[in-house]
Amino acid sequence: MFLTGCSEDYKLDESFTLPTELSGPEEVAIDLQSSENIVLTWNGGANDGGVLLYSVLFDKGDGNFSEPIYTSQSDFGATRQLTLTHVILNKIAREAGLKTAETGKVKWTVEASRGGVVRRSQECGEILITRPAEEIPEQLYLLGSATENQGTAPVPFRKESDGIFVIYTKLSSGNIYFTDALEDGVNYTVDSSGKLIEGDEAYNVEAEENVVRLTLNFNAKTISKDLISGVRMIWGATFDVIADMQYVGNGSFKKENVNIKFVDPNDPTTNPPSWLTWVEERYYFISTINGADVCWGRGDNVSAEQPGENEPATFYELHEFAWSQWDHLWKMSHSLNKKTCTVTIETNANNMMIHSFSDVK
């Protein structure tokens, strides 16, 4: 690869050698369905053979990395290599200002660090990138006569990750299509092979008795449908149902007048197991999807804990896992014990899927 010098001069730290040779492809034509990776490598290392941490910075072709458009740790953080997918490189190209079907340059370089000392290589690599002709939307809406509002207004999807959108809804007999803006958006539909394509012609669907989860993956140009036949909140210790959630429309499940009683070994009415020696307040949700039970639970791998007074919405965010009894639980606030309340799951609240408690009495 032809290397060009960056505009800033950086003093080398004596404890390690900065990369002086960067290697990677000179040109890439983005193929969002490709399984091949783009690999960037470089030289350098610690003088004593120890570990260095590396970050790779990307910028526009005329940038100087003062405000990089994308930064990533190297593979495993300490290897002299970064592996990129076509999806990620497409995202970088988009951040560089390249439109669909355009070709342009993206610049990259490497920072090395050790013991709090961070230095940037004086070398830069360039990649000439050609974006695909079809744009991956940044937002998405559902329209059509089969929607909950019969197509009178766009219904927003939740953006799960770059290029992947999810919506929980009810469908009647009719047609649906998708758009990426409330007004004058790019419309998408599904062709005869089931592939997502740009197009204005809606496609027909049948009515579904159950709640439908539609997942659109623009990276792979696929659409999938899951059927949600039940959602219930249960105690982790006993599996007893706290609330049998009902779908109320607009992507929300709700149950009013829920009677909350923690599982208490001294209170037989709470159905305590014989081995229980403490008051149990741990809970999660079980959703029946395509006939199988899965866990909708906490996603941060932290042991169950009670909420503080001002927890952010992310504390109550739901993630989907295989069901394991003692994983992904929350502890319920003591203020709810022996009270009634309304439990709500919103599948698209500020681009999150969260649950909440309200109307506590």
C-alpha cells in the first residue's frame, strides 16, 4: 500500500515502537452480503516484548484524525490487526460522507498505548471504497392497509443495530410496505423470493391471531416473522405468574391491577418452596415465541439488584435469552410489596424495549 504522512508530528515514546508500515486493501467494493472480511495490519511493538494496546482511527480522505469518524480497538485489543466486515466498512464510508453508489477515499492510522502513554503513527493508509447502490436506512416505518391503524400513519420500528429493525404489532389481512422517512422517504418491499428491495408496490399478508414480531435485516436483505403467543412476568424462584401480560396495541403489553406479594417462606399464600429461607423478590419475563419459551430479562450480566430511586430507563431494558432460572433477573423494589400496580412493556421506547411499574396503590 502507498503510505502518506499525517500532518502532525508525534514524538515516539522510548518504551515502544510505533507502526511504520500499514497494510490493507487499496480498493474495496462494498458487498453487504459478503462473508469475506477486510483485514488491516501493521508493524511495531514494545521494546521489551511486552503488550501494547492498539486502536485504529478512520477519517475522511482529507481529514487529519483530529476528529476521527470511526475508532475501533484492534482484534483482541493487543494484536497488530483489525478485522472489518463489509457492513462496518460501509458504515465508515457513510460517516465519511459517501452516498450510495459513490466511490471515495477513507484514511486510517493506528494509535498505540502503554502505561497511559498514547502515541499515534505518522503513517496513514488509504482505501478507495465504492458503496453499494442500495442505501441502508437509518430509521424505518411500517405502512399499509394491514397495519394496526390501517395505514393512516407510519408506525416506527425500533432500530436494534445498524441495518436491523424490529417491530411488535398486530396484522390484519391486507398489505404492508416500509419507508425510511415520515415524508418523501425511500420505500421498501419484499420481492417474490422474500428479499428486501427498494420499491413502492406493497405486498399482501394474512391476518395473524397472535402478536407479530417483524425483523428486517437490510445488511442481508431479509425479513423474518415471529409469532408471540404469550408474555408473562414470573418469580424466579417459583415460576409463579405475577402478571399475564396482554397486548394493548402500538407495540405495548400491559396488565393492570397486578397484585404484588414477594415470595415469603413465612407466608404460605405466596407458595414458597420448601428450601426457601429468605424473602424472594427476583423476577423476569417469559415470552412464548413460535411455540417456545424464552427469557426477556436483564442484559448487563450483573447479579439481580433492586432499583435505586433514579435508575435510568436502561436498568429496565429487556433482552432476549434462552431461559435459565437464575440468570438475567431483576429484584423488585420493596415499595411494591403487598401493593397493586400496572405493569407495562413498551417494545419501542426511546429505541429500547423496557418495562415499567405505575399506578401503585
